[in-house]
Amino acid sequence: MNSLKYFMGAAIGAVALAALSLSASAQTIGFSQVGHESDWRTAFSKSMQDEAKKEGIDLKFSDANQKEEDQLKAVRSFISQKVDAIIIAPVVVTGWDQVLKEAKAANVPVFLVDRDVETSDKSLYVTRVAADFNLEGRLAGAWLAQALKGRGDIVELQGTVGSAPAIERKRGFDAVEALFPLIKIVKSQSGDFTTQGGKEVMESFIKATDGLKGIKAVWAHNDNMMLGAIQAMKEAGLKPGTDILTVSVDGVPDIFKAMIAGDANASVELRSDIGPDIYAVVKAYLAGKKDWPKWVVIPSDLHTIQDAAEVLKRKGG
């Protein structure tokens, strides 16, 4: 009898160990990140890595350095390693169909985060977990239209050409400004989402407009470009935040510091601490919940000088 109990106990223990092993293997996830071009992107990567460690996920992390070819190589590497899921923050929206088909053929589910892709077959990925970039553009546009009282010339710092946030933030902003015929974007150029890119583009704008003569505001697709633009304006003897209004997207700590200093006016916060949100979706899918909408929306909020100190404190700045 004791032998039987021992055998049953050992059998149950073996089943439990097998289940535990299966559960552990289901936590192997490959993540292809855009790069580290901005403070927001760096904070997002940290959220993904910290949360993976916290949840015992074996995260295979790859930084694409803003090169789509590097992302495609990383995804194919994840497929060959037989990971249980792949997470992609795409550099640009195009060129993804083939590798997504390869992942599907290998029965590896793909999840898009932050940025989107263009594909005629949305079954190639499970869902996208991301903010509404178009809404971010509309929020920025609405705030600026009110601040300008419906009148004024604007210069625009666009994000990486062909990327989802650059496309949608511009589309949303333009849709709002189209309602105000006396507001006009007179200069627009990509700063590639980087501080240096924003500074260089703003320097060219300053030169081309005789010191931003007649320009009432700067609209940037992310905070890092705006921070570079602010530096360029101050070096040119201009007063950003006072003579020239600013609005951008991301909500990184340094933009709130700029607001408090009077050098910036508004930013639409794109949450970077979304690792828990993303892994919750992936883990639930791997556990059997297959019926996901094609887009799980992360909310965005507009912040100004009025709440800059409060938000900066929340972010630990």
C-alpha cells in the first residue's frame, strides 16, 4: 500500500514537473525593438526587460538600430530558435508580409507593439498593443489651435519617414488644423525622432525663415526632436515656450523639465511603462485566450505647464 502511495505521489509529481516545464517553455519570447533613438524608446525597452525578469519570462531582446533589415533578421532568428511568441515594434509599416507568413507557417504567434504594419492579411499577427497615434496628433493639434486662437504659421518636425507614428500623428494633426484656414504649416521635415535630428532641422528652419520670422509655433512628432529644436532656438537667441509655442508627443521627463523652465508648452504623453500590458496579452494568448481584437488601445493624455511638475514627480524626475 505504501509502495502504491509512493508510486502515485511520484507520478503526480512527475506530471506537475512536466506541466511546470511546459509552462516555462511557453514563456520564451522574442522581442524586436525599433532601436534606442529616443528617451521614450529607451524607457519602453527597460519596461519590457524589467517586466520579463519579474514574470520569469525568457526574453530574447534585439535592438534593430532603426534598420528594418535588422528586424527581419531578428524575427527569422526567433523563428529558427522556436520561441513561443514574437513581439515586434516595427521600424516602418511596409515590407512585413513575407516574414510574418514565415512565422505563421512555423506556428509562432506574432504580436505588434507600439507601431503598426501594413498588410492585406491581418491574420498574420494576433493583435497590436499600442496607443492611438492619430489621436495623439489630434490632441496636439487641438491644443495648438486653441493656444494660437486659430491663427498662425507653424513649422513641423516629422518622425522617421514611413513609420506608423510619423504617418498617423501627422494625419491626426493635419485633420484638426484643416478646420482652421488661418493656421498653416510652412516648413516640414523629418528629424528621425532624435534630439540631434530635431536640432539640425530646426537650425535649417531658422536659417530659411530669417530667424523664424512670422513663425508662431513648433509641432514635433516626439519630445526628443522638440528638445533638440528648443536647444537650436535658444542658441539663436529665440525664446521657445514664450515667443514660439511648442507641442510634441511622448511625455519624457526632460520635456516636463523644459515646461517648468518655461521653454516648452505641451506634450501628449505616450506611456512607456507598457511591458505589463503587453505581456498580459501574450501570456493570455499562450494560455488559450485566442479571441483578441486586432488592436488593444493604450490611452494617451495631454499635459501642459499646469501639471508638468506633478507628472514629472510621478515619473520620478
